[in-house]
Amino acid sequence: MSHNPNRRTVVAGIPTAIGLTAIGTASADEERARYVVSGGNPNQLERAGFTVVHEITGANVYLVLGPQNEDPSNANGVDAAFEDFAYGLDVPEGPTATDTEGELEDEQWDKRLINAFDAHEHATGSGTRIGIIDTGVYDGHPDLGNVDTDASRTFVDWEESDHTGDVQYHGTHVAGIAAATGASGVTGVAPDAEIVSLRVFPAEGDLLATVGDSLLALDYAAERGLDVVNMSIGSPPQPPRDNQEGYRIARQRVVRSVAQRGTSVVVSAGNDSQNLQQGGWVSLWGSIPRASSISATTEDDELAEFSNYGANEISVGAPGAGILSTFDPDNEALPGAEYASASGTSMSAPQVTGLAALVRELDPSATVNQVENVIERGAEGSGRGDPETGAGRIDALETVSLT
């Protein structure tokens, strides 16, 4: 890819495995249910008794309210539909606090392994923007002064509101892996990128996000012209059987629309030690074209024991076991801690997200496919198709050298 000085216009503006698991449906109230609908149009849906609340740009996907136990797919022109469902953070044990007396860069084995520090001689993510769809990002952290709080948003109950920080710690940890500035302790893969927090988990009650809110966050990321969006949201068992086809169609259409608008989508492969091609497993946001699904590797350059895998399911692998990153000191898991280590494909995905930002800095006009291809060509491995790491474990220096 060649360098282009003209960036595309941006609209103003633990060692324990961490992942997410689906848990149930999300209803508006006792009489009206929430559905995600693919196909048709607002007039057709309204005539069938449904209220269109949101339309996903360029995807022909709608978030609608309708009667309980009614199937919107019966409406004229509709291809498929499913009742919106929720998923929750699956954290079997808490993260591990880090002694901050020494040089934290010495503990960032992951960045040394993928040659991120060497790659910073060529690119740092300057001028790029990274979206983090997660629990939110704590913008008061000394290494996260690059959070764009004005552009950051919260999507809960199908409503968009302002940035309000992190309601857990997961999003803050993920953001630091991708783009911590290194001002105080740790450095991300793209330290000069801007971070846009897109929180999809509520601040009160159970920590549950819905597919509908996640679709809205994806749409927002593309509309704001973000270069890449990270979705460290795991790989639970497939949705209920009657929802599976509708869910597959909706996510494919939305991710395709986001990619066509120039925003790369990077997702975690999940932490169930499962072959995604067997046993009825399906990645919550992966397993579809235009979304790069990332497995987790160890310091010994082996597949982490918790990581999902599968031929033609994994784009690349990246370090995800015992990763040091930023932490929200207000979180009750480790009160006062600003740095912690955690494990999961949630930690491997943002390594690739940051790398995508480096590529976009060097080639702002690169398409989503071109970004993905150069990351795969720069990976250290035997080529595409490996069931554990796809094209191989990422190498930031080789990738930027190819850009």
C-alpha cells in the first residue's frame, strides 16, 4: 500500500481469562418486546404493528418494538428477525494488581514480542481514531489522556447518551492495550491514536449489554469515521436456535455496512477453549466476513489454553495471556490500582486494533480489506488457514514495513 497524505474526513466531533457470555433476551416492557429486524422498510413494519426505533445506516436493519411473541419476519419484505438478547461479562476471577515500583515497560513482554516499540519508529497511530465498544473507558488515567470524551458515547436501552467513564474495568484495560500513551506507565500499540469510548453496559443492576445497543455503537463508530473499532466481547454458544438465522443476517449486514464506510472491526475469538467449527459454537461478533477474529497467544508464542480457535475462523493471533495494561482505580475489584494484568482474547483483540491504527496512519486511504490483508501478511506464521492463529501471530514492525 502506498502512503497518502490526505486522510479521509472525520465527522466532527489476570491472569484469568476474561470474556463475555450470552444470557437471555431483552424486553422493552411486559407488553412490548424489542426486535432486531433485517429487510423490509419502516412503512411495512409500521403497517404490521411494529414501531421502528432505529435504522442502522446502509444495512437495511432496524431496531423495532412490537407485541410479545409476534414474529416481525412475517411482515411484508422482512428477511429475518430475532428478539434482542443480552450478554454479560464472564470474569471467573479478578485481575491481578501490578507492582508499580519498577519500570512497567519492562513488564510489557507482549509489546516487545510483536515488535511494537520498534514499529513506533515508523508509526504511532497519529491522526487515527480507535473505538472501544465495551464497559466504557476511565478517562482520568494518566496513560489515557487521549480519550476523546466529547466523541465518546453510551448506548443503553437503545438510547444514546454522553460519555460517563467505565462501569467496570474491562474497557479501560482493553483501551490501554490498544492505545495507552505511555505518559506514566504503559504504552499501547498505537500510543498517539485517539480513543473513543462506546459503552454498551449499564451503570446499574446486572452488567448486561444487548445486541441492539452494540449495533448502535457500531453504526455510530462508522458514522463518526473511526478508523477501527474493537469488540472484545467473546464467543458464547450460539443464540437460541430460533434466533440464529436472524442474528447471523443482522450482524453480517451491519458489519458489512460499517466496513463499507471505512471502519475496520476487530473482535475477540472467545475464551471457551473451543473449536469454533465444531459443536455448534459461533463467535458472537466473529465468524463473519469483514470482522477480524483474534485468538490469544502466550509469551512462549503458543495458543493460550483458554483461547477459541478454528480453521477459517481466526484472522490472526496476538498476545492475550497475562497482559499488563491500564486499570480503573475506582473499580472495587482492585481499589486504587492504576495497572493490572489480565488474560483473555479480550486482551489479544486490542493488540490488532492498535496495529490497524498504525496501518491507517501510514496509509489513510487503505480500505478495510487492505488493512486486514497487510496485518495478515505481516504476521509471523506459516500463512493463512492455521486453526490456532490464522495467518500467524502479529508482528507490528513487519506490518508497518509492508504498508
